[in-house]
Amino acid sequence: MVFSSDAHFGLKKDKFRGDTNVNANLVNAAMISQMNAIPSLNLPADGGIGAGQEVGPVDYVIQTGDICNRMEPPVQSAAASWAQFETVYINGIKLTGHNGQPAKLLLAPGNHDISNAIGYTKLMVPATDPTSMVKIYNLMLKPKQPLTNENFDYTKDKTNYSVNVKGIHMMFITLWPDSAERIWMDKDLDTVKQKTPVIIFTHDQPTCEASHFTNPVPPHTINHVNKLQNLLTEEYKEGTVAAKEEDATNIEQRGFVKFLKKHPNIKAYFHGNSNWNEFYTYTGPDNDVKLNIFRVDSPMKGKYSAKDETKLSFQLISLDPEKQMITVRECLWNAHPENPDSKTLIGSSCTVSLKVDKEFY
């Protein structure tokens, strides 16, 4: 599997391969070109799954949101950004899986996609455009009656689904596992054996952002005073204005930690939103939980790659279902900007066990 996030179609990159103000569709296309060449890449002798071997078939391409940048002028509409995404990703990915079929694209929405659909605390033009939310929902959930921009209702139309890969259960949820999302997650996990490893893919990091919760002040509007964006159904419990401190979501996180303790087969969590390559452990606000976290870079808004384009990366995820192991490798796809045809380099890597017999809580 290859994993990226925060494509941000509609933005421009300050500097890329000797040019300035480069459109996101061109940057993303360059990344997809490198992804398409991944199967012939030889993996380093790093002790991980497939070490020293050729990558070979790729079964899934994962993208966890902010596909379309928020429509704050002069950014283009979500409809225009989605059209570029279709060209670059849906039509541009040429990877094939072990079954000889095209790699499956697995998507989750980000905060920019949602804000475009429901509104934002600052001016957007147009005021709303739910195109990416509707398209993601229809592509992933495949409803008998596809959603339209006219009948999309974010209060009920959430992109939540799961995929089973040879005994490993992957959950894709909308933005962050808040109290409302956990209702769906509980029901989904009821269909999974307690010894089955579970991996969460979503947009926000485990600590989440305070501004993403719902305004607790009636009538719960999205406004520039509270700065709460109503992206998550759960109302913000720490106050009436979105705070930025590290402990600004401790109450909300404790609900998530309680959920993790209830489901110890949740073994890994992948996210974007605050973007750079990082493998770390989430311990919760009270240091009473351990969850393997994999943070991925963005082609447009990476914390470090925005200033140093040689650090641009996506991740290659390798699963060993029999041993219940996972290896995640950093793929530096623009290590030599002066030579666009140069091969992707493997940077850091992390291998962890997904076995449920390990008691973390």
C-alpha cells in the first residue's frame, strides 16, 4: 500500500524543481509519477517486511483528505480542484495489485473538504461547495442512489467504511474518532473478532484540533468569534472559543482513550493534517495508553518539505498477515529535484507487531 495525505488541489507551492508558484496539480502529478515507479524499487536491508527485495505489486493507494484546499479567495472552487484530482489520481495511478487488477484507491475526507461543504469561519467563494465530500462518499460507499451536491447532508452523510486485508481490519473514518464516530466504529468492530488487528486511517492526529469540534454555544453557528468549525459532531467541552494549547482537547481525547481500552485490538493509526513523516506512540493526556501512530507528509503543506523539497515523502506500507507485522517506510520522492527522473529513496522505516496478545492497557 502507498499512503499520502493533504493533496490540497487549488494551492500553489512556493518552489518546486526550479520553478515558483507551482500549481498543486503539477506537484501531485509528479508524486503520482514516482508512486507508479515504486513496484520496481528495491527495498533496503532494514529488517522490515520484504527487506532487500523488490517492492512488487501495490494493492491500495490511500489518501486521507484535504484533497481540495479550502475555497478562501483566490483558491478555486472544490469542483475545479476535484476535477484535477480525478485527472491526477483516479486517471493517473497506474499501479496494479497482486490480483493483477488496478490498485484500489481508498479515500477519507479532511477538514478542508468538510469546510468547503458546510461553510467556514472566514469568507469562502463560493460560500459552500460539497463536491469533494459527495464524490468521496459515492466512490467509497457506492450507495445505490448516489449522493448529489443538492441532497448532501453532512449531519448524516459520513464517509465511514472498513476494508479487510487477509485478516487485518482497516477502518476509514471521517476526520477524527469523536463520540459520534465511535458509535459507528463500535458497530463495525462488533463484526470483527477480538484477536483481529485493527488499523485506523483518518485525517486528524490523535490529539485533534480544538477548532474542529462543534461550537457548544446555541445556536451552534460557525463564526469568526468562537472559531469552532463544526467539523466534528461532538461539541467542544473545554470552553466556548477554540484554544491552541497542547492540552486544548484533553477532555475529548479521554473519550477516545476509553474507546481504545475497550478495543485493545486497535494496533495502529495513520493520519495527515499536521504533515511530516513521523513514527511515534500516542499515550493519551494521562499517559495510560500506547498506540502506534504513523504521520505522513503532504506534497503541498509539509511542515519541513514546504521549505526543503528534498524532504517530500509518501509512505509505503507493507503487511505480513501471517506474522501480523507491519512495516512503514518513508519514500523520499523528490530527493533530487534537479533530476525528476531519479528514483525514490527510502528514508526512515518502522516495523511493529499488530498481534493482539500484547496487553498495552
